[in-house]
Amino acid sequence: MTADLRRHLLDSRISGEVDTSRESNLRNIDRMLAGAEGAWFGLTHSRDWSAAEVLQVMVEQVGIRADPAYRSGTDTIDPDLTIAALVRWRERLELAVRRRERVLIATGHPSGLFQLHLDVAAALEQAGCEVLRPDVHDWLWPWDVDNDWTRRRPRHLRCLGGVHVLAAGGDVHHTHAPEPGRVLLEACSPDLVIADHGFAGAALTAGHEVLALADCNDPALFVAQAEGRPVVTVPLDDNVRPHLYAPLSDFLLAGLLGTSQQG
């Protein structure tokens, strides 16, 4: 099964030679260290980091190219690092089932990652966990731009099949911001958070254990992991076509119901 998954990661470009460019990877390291809005996902860190140190973290945890002189072109994610993190996810999900934990699930990349999160939510519920759906329907988040369109469509949180997303009007939205995650966590007390981007950053900042996903141009969660924070971050391209993540779901969730029956 692992060999098949590895081939799929490479064929789908979820890992291996990915679409995320070296320029994007280096630019986002610089943006994060400069304190750019959204780049830290709401996290604070225990010490100052240099660009060279963050690059080394990304080499070790993600598998981007190690040569600091390599500045442009394609970059890489090591499929073996992806699989190793998925194994740790699977072990933690099995523990959550044995403990019948309360789990909060959210994504800031609904166009790519929503289906994977939805698969996890459904499997956890079937196995006996409580997938949290806190009542946050009154929360409205104004846009940065004030006009008639934005006033009629304030941003808010929606829960779809146990997976929380940022929405506005009839649309779901991409976000790296931590604010929606903070709102969710003020309304519930999960044992485990499964999330990405600002939702994951908000959960870590609040002291929760997190299973996260991140692309090679989003270093914040990998830096948090390097600092010893309670997060397992899977390195992967976070915006391939949603059906391509199905083998990852299968790998994560195989045997989860059996874990429930054993518990």
C-alpha cells in the first residue's frame, strides 16, 4: 500500500516535482520573517529565525532543494516525508478513536483540501468520535474593502459535513487568516484539531494538539513543528484537483473502524 501511495504522490505531483515554485518558497520565507500578514498563520514563535535556518527546516521536514543558491524553477516535496507524516497522522487518528475524542476540523483551502477533510470527518464520526460543530452562526467578519457588495456579503463560518470553512454570500473562500479559527475555538473545547493554514495556527496558539497539512511555500507550521509544538504537519501540494487526494484518505482511514470496534 505504501509503494502504491508513493507512486500516486509522484504521478499526481502532490509530492515530488510540484507546481509550487522555488521563487514562491523563498519569497514566503522572507515574507514570514518580515512579519507579513497571514504568513505566520497567527503563530508566535519561541525565538528569532534566520532565512537560512528556515530553509534548513524546509529541507529537513519537506524535502525542498537543499542548495541555497538555487533561486528559481521547480521545487520538490519528498514523498517519503509526506508518507512518514501521514503515518503519524494515522496513528493519532487511531488514538482519537480509541479515546472517543472531540475533534474540530477546518480548512482554509476548500478548493483543494475540503474533500480530504470531509473523508476524515465522516470516518471519525462513524468510528465513534464527536466531530464538533460549534454554534458560530452569529459571527460576521467584515471585508477589508467597504462597498455595497462586501456589506451585503460579510464573511462568516459554515460547517459542511463537519468541516468548517470561511464563506461569504453563496461562496466558500480561501484564507490564511487565524481569526476564523479563533472564533471556532472560543466556542468549543476539542481534544484534537485537524486543520491547515490559519485554522491550524490559531489552534496551536491556543494550546491544542493539531494534525495539519501544508505546502512547501507555507513554512510557518513546519517552523512550529521544529520548535516542538504539538503538531504533525504533512508536506504536500495543497491545491491539486480534489479527487487526487483520495488515495491519501484511503491510506489514513484504512482500519479506523476496526480500531473503534477493538476499543
